[in-house]
Amino acid sequence: MKTRITRVWLLLSVITLVSAWLGSAGRPRDAPSALLTTVVLAIAVVKARFVIRDFMDVRAAPAWLRYGTDGWLVALLAVFLILYPH
């Protein structure tokens, strides 16, 4: 693998397959799991961070933008978890 972008793309592909597998792994469709939902949402935040950092060139941006996007992702995850019916 030549570039960081290629490695990140492959990692995102693997993470997508893992989260898809987790979302459908051996449980009835009408039986939601709070733990599983939390894990899948956390995986989505990790994926979003990779996309923001590597594909939107925030990795080389000023620190305030890097920290701002990280904070936004954490806040978004918190809102989703607060609003998710347990």
C-alpha cells in the first residue's frame, strides 16, 4: 500500500463490514440491543473521524479545527445516545 489514503480507505472498508456484521449478527430484527447500538454508533464516529481527517484534509488544518471537529463528533455521539430509547 503506497499512500495513507489507500490504507485509510481499506481500514474504513473493513470497519464497515464489521459494523454491518455486528448489526445483523444472530438476533431477531425486532429485538434492539442498547449495547450493540452504542458500539455501532461509536464505530460510526471513528469512521467519520477518519473521513474528516484524511479525506477532508483536516489532518493538516489548524489545531482549533481538528479539535473542533473531534468535539463535534463527540457531541453528536452524546446526543444520539441520549435520544436513543433504552
